[in-house]
Amino acid sequence: MAPPSHRRPGYSRKAQYSLFAAYVIAIAGAIFAALILLISVADPRGFAVLRSGAAELTAPIARFFDSARRSVVDVTHNMEGYFDAASKNAALNKRVKAQAAKLVEAQAIKLENQRLKALLDLSSDELIERVAVGRLISSTSSNSRRIATLSVGRNQGVLPDQPVRGPEGLIGRIIESGPNTARVLLLSDPDNVIPVLRLPDGLPALASGSGDGTIAIRPVDLGVNPFKKGNIIVTSGNGGLYPPNIPFARIIQKTPDGALAAPLANPWASTYVVVMKPYQEEAKAALSAAETPQTDKGGE
Amino acid sequence: MKQVIATAKKIVASREYESRIERYQSPLRMRAVPFLTIMAASMLTALPFFTEGPLLPPMGLMMLLAWRLMRPGLLPVWAGLPLGLFDDLFSGQPFGSAGLLWSLAMVAIELIDMRAAWRDHGRDWAIASLLLVAALCAGVGIQALVERAPSLWMIMPQIIASILLYPLVVRACAIFDRWRLAT
């Protein structure tokens, strides 16, 4: 026998009316949701308060599971270290020796760089100010946007449009901040466009996420595609948000209009991430500092 | 405190081996469990799953579809709106998108139920798969209104995962249902 339908409640007027009311409410609800959606499309940050409130609520749970996950990862990592320890040790010793000379060279270059900057009256110290240190505790894994939740928020001085980096390189930027959590737009989000340059020759390019963990790099000069597999890309500091020279990505594949790159920093492997002040203020200061001597010269 | 623990034990324990005389269902549990499980499923995104692309199936929507298809008439037709808006808080979609899509899904199942007298597990699975694919694609479409959205190929793994995981969610739902109705 076919199951009795709940849509035919019999002769009870009350049941009939309440069923009808349910349908009316359902349709009205769909229209109401469509209106809310229109509002949030027009103003994407309009409902940020609700969202960050929800993130605050679940943050303790996320923190707990995240620390559990990290301790498991640590244990496996420690155990891995014991396998072929001797050969690894030898290889590392060799590499350290090879890099010692380069390190001295780099220090000399840094010193020279400082002197040159002092000559140009650029205050090179404290270019990158850290705002807060936190860890990424969860990410939108069911959604095609690449957003992670950070464990520090407005109480720690974290505000929207601040860049976030890990020990290995750039991770993203803050888009919303709640009292104790913040949402980070990761590099692989399609909406995150970042001015970058290729390391040895400073070839300028624009990077934007492709949503699947890789980053599309497009050179600013169209028509040439000089990228090679293995090239290192760093941020250029243009645009005034991300500080320059933060390790960014490594080219993994050449495409017709540029290249695909993999981010150097793995957001979910970095133990801690650093929230920095946006580069803008420093960039503006540097710009005005660079302009004043020129105008002086013009005056002379 | 002791009383609280005792009542909590009473609610949680299935009491399978106790006397069945003079036992009553808890009406609160009977009504609240579907809503609470769907909300909990929506909140799964708060757990530290880090994926390079969208991979975690929309657990909240799957739970909603499972409850709706398994127990027609249990969830009111308008349940898609509040539960969807709650899901929006955690999913990262523009606010209101799940509210709209889930409401439409509930109405769609209602329309299907008007035509089909018989449904079995296979047909439920087919209906749920259809709605999941539609909802995921529409979700990307809604995102495209706000910012640059990735191509539809990007959500292919998520679509496949959610279709294949649906029977598991139904099974979980059935366990909750048994517990919900237990005296």
C-alpha cells in the first residue's frame, strides 16, 4: 500500500489551514532569502558581524580539534625523522657547508643595501611591522572560496586588509575580523590578485588564485612568456597592501598566457602565522620621501 | 548538578534492557533532533579540514535532504529557510544563498512527492543527487555574482563526493531517527 500522504490531512479544517500556511510560509521564505541574498551581493561585507559571531562560537571547538590534529602530525613527523637519519644528516651537513659561503655573501649584500637605502633617506628598518601572531584553525572546505579562520581578531589588533604570512611565505590577507577570530582570504582564492615579480630578474607579473590550490601567474608584458618550471616568485610591494620580497610561489607548469604556480607556504602546515600592517603607509611614506629630494632639485 | 547529570543520562541512554512499561517518548527530543543534527552537520566546516579546493560535501544540505526524504512531513516545508540561513553563517557563501537554495529544494521535493506515490532508497538517492548537483552549481553561480568564481569543473570532486556519501548520511540519519523515537 502506498503510504498515506501527509499532504491530505483529511477533513480537519485546522490541519488543512496549517498545511496551506506552511506552503505560503515556504514560498515567502524563499523570496525573503532571495532578498537577503540580493542585499549581501550588493554589500558582501554587510553580514560580516553575523559570520564572525558564528566563527567566534565555533572557535573553541576548532581550536581543540586543530591542536589535536597538530599533535598527531607532530608525532608522525618526529617518527619520520628517525628513518635514514644518518644519510639525511650527511646530506644536510653538505648543504650547510655549501650555503655558508652564500650566507656571508647575502649578509654583505644586506649591509650594502642598508647603506644604499640610508643614502637615499629611506627608512628601511621596521618596514614590516607585525600586528599579531596566530594560527589558522579552520577553512571553508565545502565552498569554492578559499577562506581560513585565524585564531586572533580585533582584540589583538587584527583588522581587514592586513597581510598574513607564515614562516615559508605569504598566506593571504584578512577580509573580516571578529573579536577573537578573523577570516583570511588565502592566496588560492580567485578573488585574491597580487602584484608579484620573478626572483632573479624582477620580471613583473600579476598572480591570482585558481581556486584549486594553484595560482595563475600572468606577466604584465603580454606576448612574452618567459616563465620556466621552478622559478621562484615573490611579492613586489606594488599596490601597497603586501610588503615586497615575501616568498610567494614556485612555478610548476607553463600555460599559454603565463604559468601555474604552487604557493610556497602551506596554510595548514604552518605552525604560526604573522599578521602584518598593510604596506600602504610605508609605501606612501617611501614615495613622499623619494619625491621630496626630486622637488628640491627641481626648485634649485 | 547530580540531577542534571541524571536527566542527561536519561536523555542519552537508550535503556534497551530496562522495563518497557511506563516509558514515554520525550516530545522535545522527537521534534528537536532533526533540526539539531542538520545544524550540527552545517557546522562541520568549523572543524580543521584544510582542502586545496572545495572537497567537503555540503553536509548540512545532505542531512536536510536525508531527513526530508526519509521522513516526509516531519520537517515543515519552510524549514529550508532558517536552516539554510544558519548554514550560510558557516559555509562562506554570500549570506542568504543557502537560505534560498534550501527553501527551493524543499519545495522541489514537495512537488516531486505530489507526482510520485512510491519512493524507495534508490529513487531517494537519485532525487537527492539531482538536488545536490543543482544546489552546488547554483552556489557557484551565486558566488559569480559577488566575485570571480572558479569554473564548474572545480566543484566536480565535491559533487562526486556528495553523491557517493549520501547513503552514509541517510544511514546516520536513520540512527538518529531510531534514537529520536526511542522511549
